[in-house]
Amino acid sequence: MNSPEKSLWELLWDYDPNGLVALDASMRIQVVNRAFCRMFRVEAAAVIGQHGAPILGDLGDFQKVLTTHEPILEREKAFPHLDLYIHQVIFVVEGQNLVACINVDRSLNLRERAERKRLKQETIEKVQQVVDNQMKVAQEIASLLGETTAETKASLLKLIRAIEVEI
């Protein structure tokens, strides 16, 4: 049960499914939420106060946003070692000298897209095999029809000659 003294913002922070993190001007992690810890497979107590680079990789975008105060709303980033693909929104927390980041997990979407692509490719390959097999069968049928037609023609010519001889 949540304590009554928790503010709405604290509850939203705790239960937001997106990974939330805030770094100070030295790029040290100041706060994270549960979703961030789950995404990056870390414990909050272990990362608070630590430099963000070991977890978040290159922090150039964070530093740029902190300097320019211009948010980055569309940043895609992959963390292959975590099987994690995220969409990031990076912005300054005015008056706090902090830069915050919302990490939206797109890993499932990426895996589903890759699976759909794989299934499409398999389907194309199977359709090509079916077409190839049908062409092979059609050629075999045509070959057999050609042989039987030639045999029929030869037999009919013999029959016609035999009848002509009797006439």
C-alpha cells in the first residue's frame, strides 16, 4: 500500500512503464525509476551517483541538451548486449541543472517487425518453390504430350498409308 504522503508525481514516477533517469551536469545519475532499472538490469542504489556512461553509453546528446536547453524528442538507441532498443526523449529540468531522459522500450516492436520480415521472406521462398515445381511439372507434361502426340501421329500415318494401299 502506498503511503499517503507520496505526491501524484512520485506515484507517476514509480509506476511509469518508461525508463526514467536524470543526470546532473557531471553526467552522474541522480535518480532512476523502477522501469529504468528493469530495462538496464541495474539496481537503483548501485547506480545513483555513478557516471551515466557505463549504462547509457555515449552521453553526447545529454551534454548537448544540458548546454543548449533544446530537447531531443526523436532519438533511437540500441543496447544489443541487453537486447534493448529504445526511443529516447531528452530534456533539461529547468532550475535543477539536470538533464532527464524518458526511455521508451521498443524492443518488442523491433522483434515483432523482424519476425514479420522473416515470415514474409519464408513465404516468398515457399511461393517461389511452388512456382518452380509447377513449371517443372508443366514442362514434364508438355514433354510427355509431345512424345505421345508424335507417337500418335506416326501411328496415324501408318494407318493412313495402310488404308491408301488397300484402296
